Amino acid sequence: DYGTVKGLSLSLNTRRLNNYQVSANYTVQFAGGTGSNSSRQYTIAWLGGNFPTFISPMEYDQRHTGNVTLDYRTGDKRGIFSNLGANVLFQFGSGLRYTPSEPRSEIFGGTLSYKPIAALNSGNMPWTFRLDMKLDKSFKLGQTSLNVFLWIENVLDRQNTLTVYNSTGRAY
């Protein structure tokens, strides 16, 4: 099997300006080859198929990924809002690849394997995104500093699709 990944990554990190700090990164990449894992050719040989002689997208080909972090800190002000902070992380990514296929089963003739109806890994799963948030407050207790935080993962309660049925391209 042969595989290669080519891409470009961009990132931006700012200094703290007026209590805000921003960090962002974005990657575009293209993963292609003759097999997505080391046993792909073995499986093809076992099933009596033809070995791929062309480059196609890998199963783990995710063209677009990125993160944006926004951080806010009040600093050492007097009062209840001193040493207060908020951090928001937004992550996104295009969908992974799959091969659109016709369902087959022993009941309706054939084997339990799928029969491809399109090019290898030509289907794309849906995009994914996630928003996490962390709120924190620091307190001084004598010589000791105490930090209390609330960490909320997946604030929007987004249900991302991690895998799909090859015959429908849907998670359900």
C-alpha cells in the first residue's frame, strides 16, 4: 500500500489586547493513496478482487480542520470581578471519507460485504463542529491562591456524525 498526505496549515496567535487574546489555526490537507491501512491489500486479495493501481482519497482524508480560541481575563481589579476569566474553544472539521455502496446480505443473495456503487472513498460525511467553554475565578487565601472553574464541553449539545452507513451516507 502507498499513501501520502499533503497540506497547508495557518495559525494566528495574538497578544493580550484589552483583556482579550485570540488563537486560531486552520489546516487544509489531501490524503491519498492505494489503501487506508496496512491490511487493505490483504483484504482485497482474500476476497479475490483487483488491487488498486490508482490514487484515491484515504478513509482518514479530512480536507478542512480548524480551531478558534477566545480568552478573556479581567486581571487584578478590585471587587467581585477581579481575577475572573472566560475561555471559548470552537473546533470544526469537514467530514471524513466513505465509499458509497449497495447493501448486500446472505438473505438477498451475495455476501455480507458491500458492493461499491461509486469511486473508492468518494463520499463525504457531514461537517463536525464543537463549542467548549471554561469560566474560572481565582481567590487569594493568605499566601495560597485558589482557582475555581466551570468547564462545559459541547455547549451547543451538537451531535456530530462520526460514522455513516455506506449504503445511505447517513448515521441512522
